Amino acid sequence: MREKGQKVLGVIGGMGPLATQLFYKMIIDKTKAHCDQDHLNMIILNHASMPDRTTAIKSGDVEELYHKLLHDAKFLEVGGADYIAIPCNTSHLLVDRLQKSLKIPIINMIKEAAMSLYCRHGENFKLGILATDGTIKTKLYQNECKALGITAVVPSEENQARVMKIIYDGIKDGNPVDMKDFYEVEKEMKEAGCKCVLMACTELSCFKEINNLSDFYVDAMEVLAERAIVLCDKSLK
């Protein structure tokens, strides 16, 4: 696929498939293009059978997950990718470790999303984080936000259970989401004084699009898509 003057984006997808589909759509929709040839060359690996990331983190054993991610990353590297994007927030627990074994860069969605918010709002503001138990437990976003002077606010235990219900029983399982659950989480974030809320799970990215949520909700995967376009020398609309 490698052609002179054209960079290739490799995508480790399937976590979940609906989120990967949305990520691809974001790349297409956000690229300034007038014909097929203006779009970004991509290798999309839809590894739907990848072990559940939160389950692996909670079990304390992420080795199977790591080795499968590494295998996929190496596949993309050999296939000619210049950059790798992983549209799955929880998997980013392993990005630094994966990067040590690769010759091409992984675009770090956690760092890119946090920096985007910092550039937009500066420091000393409260940011709500909606994510899987795995992402919350490993403090991926909390640590990144702290380094930038941003105060990360995570849901209460009760509302975190609601977030997981939205992700797993709703989006991943293909079922309607009880919006009462979402409004309870939203109420807590607003009462905590959050200036905005980060959708830090790609299923929540899908949820945002399906429900046409306001700009109060910032999508980490959207930031990843925009950064990937720019790094691969294409222009944003």
C-alpha cells in the first residue's frame, strides 16, 4: 500500500467494532478531500476477538492482551503503516510498553485528548471523565490531567456502574440505553462543577453520535481522528 508521498495509517480496531466503524467515518468526514485520491490510505485491522480490556485489568493479568496488541501492531508495521491508531481508551494502558517494540509511532489518544483540552481551556478547571472501570482504575486520564494542571472528576461508584451499563449492556450489546442512567451521571458531573466531560471510551463516542450530545461532551476518539489526519499529511476540513 505504501506509495511515494502518501502516508499510511494503521488501525488496531475491533474494540469494539461499532467504535472502529465510527473512527473510520470520522477520518473520512474530517479529511479535506475532493476525490478518492485525496483521502487517507489506511490499514484497518478489526480484531473483534481481542480479550476484553477491563476484564484483563481487573484480573491483574494483561499479558495475553499485550501480546495480541503487539502482534497486531507488528502486522501493521510490516504492512507499511507510518502511524498506528488504537481507537480504544483502555488499551492505552499498554501503549508505552508496546511502543518500545515498534519502529513506528503509536498516536497516544490519552495524551492527545488531554493536551487538546489543555490547549482549549488552559489549566485549573474540572474535567469529568466517563470511561470503563479499567480506564478509571488505572488512572490513565487522571494522571495525564494532573500533569497538565487539570482536575479530573470521576463518577461516584453508583454512577460508574451506570456508565458501565451504558457501555456494556447498551452500546456493546446493541440494546437501547436507558437515558435516565445517563442523566444521573450528567447531573453529578455538572453539580461537581465540570467545565466539560470527556467521553473516554469509544463506545461512549458512539453514544455521543447516536444521541447528538452537546459540545459539553468532548470525544477522545474524535481528537485521535483529527490528529491522525494531520500526522499523515492530510488537511482537516
